[in-house]
Amino acid sequence: MTIKDLGASASPLLRKATPSFVFSGLRSGWHGAVRAIDKADEARVAFSYLLHRAKGGTFQTWYNQTLNKWASDSKNADIATARKDQFLMESGQEDLALIKEFGLLPTHTFLECGCGWLRAANYFINYLEPGNYFGNDPAGERIRIGRQIFAIRNIEERQPQFFVNEDNSLDWMEGKKVDFIWCHAVFGHLPNDDCEDIIKHMPKVMHEGSVFLFTYNPIPDARDEDPTERVKEDVRNFLQPSAFFRQVCEKYGMTFEDHRDVVAKYNTFGVKEGLGVARLRT
């Protein structure tokens, strides 16, 4: 159990068992310890990235390796524990509800870029007709664990197809075109060059009526209208202006619509999260 888990578990008991001024001091100390641990962990992650680059690696190869290690070490690797995680087991319903607002039907084919632990994928798979779901993730370990977690929802009977991607080419789709593409919580963890690389290849899997939906973290001020702005919060978290996505989509033959008004209706998305919707220009 981590110090964060311990603090969360002990907090209700300590609040009842100690005077308010004592509890306040304990809580302040605990928050300080958590911040120190977070900073140390971030420094360790940043150092591992710099070391990887010094050896000739790229951000993508480092991130793929890091995600796989985090997956192996995660509490989700304990399948029984993961199935007790309410957020993991239930929050994917909101992803499905959001995309249905843009016309998703069971008969449509669907690609999820960054399917992760299959938190949302298990809902997509059971909503769509068998064989209509495709999912990819750079961390094969997350897919492997997710398939075990959601085996209780009989997802394998629906014939989903999963791919572990080592690049952004989308060539593993072997020329298949899909009706909908969903890319959630991916771009906010990637440098702009990698975001552009994904968008550049997206037309390979799109036809005239395809809808490409993606979330990102916009810059919360006037810089959001400047496509050249960059905000790097740390080695794996980025803010990117809406203007950047508009520019890149247009560069590769797509239109861009800002629908953060829609994403704001759902609890599992950040209140400042952006939702882009792109379609091939006709």
C-alpha cells in the first residue's frame, strides 16, 4: 500500500479520533509527504527519459517501454483488485454515451487509439456488433491485463481485434476503413510532433463519412488560438492549443470542430478538457 492509499484509508478514522487541530496538522504533513514523493517520482521519470534519449532512443520508444513497466507494476495487474475499482469498471459508459451523441450505432466499425486497460473498450465491444471493434495501444501489457479484467463481461465472444503499436503508422489496420475513431487521453501525453504524426496517418483508416474524435488539454488562455504555442508541464504531460489541432487537421485533409461543450457534460472527462472532431474534407 502506498502512502497515498494509506492516507486515504486512515483519514476518516483520524478525523473522528483526534482533535481538529491535530487532524489538520497530520493532514498538512501527509500532503507535504505526498508532494515530495510526487516530485521525486517525476524527477526519476524525467531522468529515465533523458538517459533513453542519450542512448539514441525516441520519446515514443521510451514511452512504450515505460507504459509496459507501469502496467506490470500497477495494482490493476491483480485482477481481483482491479475488478473492485469502481472507476475502472464503470466510467467507460460515459465514453460510449459521448460518442453516441455523434451518431455511433452498433452496425458501425470502430477504432480506439490508446485502448489501455479496456476501461471504455469493454463497453464499446458489447455495444457494437461482433467483429466491429478494433483497439490499439503501445503497451501490450495493458491490453493483456485488460482482457483478463473484462473477461467477466464476455468481451472475447464479440471478436474484438487488438494491436500493439510500436509506431503511429496505423499500418496494422491493413487498409481497413472504419466509421468512427476514438482517441482519448492520448495527445495530452505526447509531444506535438508525435500528435501530428498520428493525425497525419489517420486518413488511412477513414472514408468520406468517418468521424474522428479526440480529447486533448487546451491552453486555458489566449494562447489557445496560437498554433505555435507549447506548454510542457512535465516529461509526459502537455497542454496543446486548439489552434494547433485545427492547423494539423487541415494540413492533412481534414476539417476540425471544437466540441468542448459536449465533453464538459460528462463526469469522467476533465472540466478543462478539449474535444476535437475531425472529418475528411470533401
